[in-house]
Amino acid sequence: MNIEELSKEQKAELRRQLEAEEKAEKARVQQERENYKSLVDGWVEETVKKLQNVSSIMMNAKADIFASSATIIQMKNELFNVKSDRKSDTLSTSDGSKTIRIGNRVNEGWDDTVNVGVEKVKAYLHTLAKDEESAALVDTIMNLLSKDRKGNLKAQKVLELERLAEKSGDVEFLDGIRIIKDSYRPVPTCQFIEVVTRDENGKEHTLPLSMSAIE
């Protein structure tokens, strides 16, 4: 079609048709977008309800498991004369095919007096002779005094330090470790339940109990 050959009326009619088509296309796109939004609204509402139900079931199951395990753990403590201040307990079937680990996750924390204890330990290090054996001990102690990315000491390392302090018999070293231990302020973060099963070949399988763990 040669537009130049069209009359004024034909050009006007063609323009009207093009505008109508453009308007219809915009209306179609707008309608599809509204349909999409309605689809998303419905899917989100339905999915949230499903997940709320799953969450409720898991919360109730978790509360029931912790409540029912308390009696078993207390019996375990009494029968086997073990401490009751553990952060977690592991319970298994007699054949070892199923294991449940239950407890509380804890972030290690310390009050400000921990630095006093650390300085006392470092002061002790300065009193050591400068031979190779002493240098090795200094390196070991400094490594145990190193902090994690959050700026905290590790409780397990403090126990190792305590053994070294007892072996040394130094009063200041022992006092520094005592101050560090007394400054320990663990912060409970959450309760956890872990389940492991073993198949007929003895291979372990962890039961996924979180959305991200389910495949």
C-alpha cells in the first residue's frame, strides 16, 4: 500500500483503524496484567494457608516432642547418674537404626570482665622464660585466647586453657582463667530436633525438618 496515493478520507480511516488496534492491544495487555495479579493473589493466599497449616503442625509436634522427651531425659539422668545441664541429648533405638538428637542451640557470650581475665593471662605469659619450650607454650595459649569472627572466645578453648593453668600451678594464670570462666554468659537461641535413620546397609540419612532441607 502506497500511503501517498490514499485520499484524505482513506488516510483518516487508516489512522482510526491503527488507533483502534493500538487501543485494543493496550486493553489486552492491561487485562492480562490484571489476570496475572489475580492469579498471584489467589496462589499466594492459598499457599500461605498451606504453609501456615504446616507451620502449626510442626510447632505443635515440636512442643509435644520436647514435653514428652523431658520425662525420658530425666529418667536417663537418674538411671545413669549423668549431669542434667547438657545443651542436648541423643536418644537411639536399641538396634541403632533411628536416632533423635534434641536440645537447645546456644551462642557463646561473655560479659566485660572477660577482658580482665585475658589481660591476666597475657601478663602471665610475659613472665615466662624465653626458651623454645616457653615460646611454644606462649603460642599455644595465644591461639586458645584467639576470638571468633564475632569477637568471642570459644568455651571449649577456655577449658583447654584451664588444664594448662592447672598444670602450671601459677596463681595469676589460674586467677585469670577463673575470671574468664566466671564471665561466661551463654545466650540460648533456639530449640532443635535432628533425626537420623540408617538403612539396611548402615548408611545414615538425615530427616529433612526444614523447608530448605526438603528436596
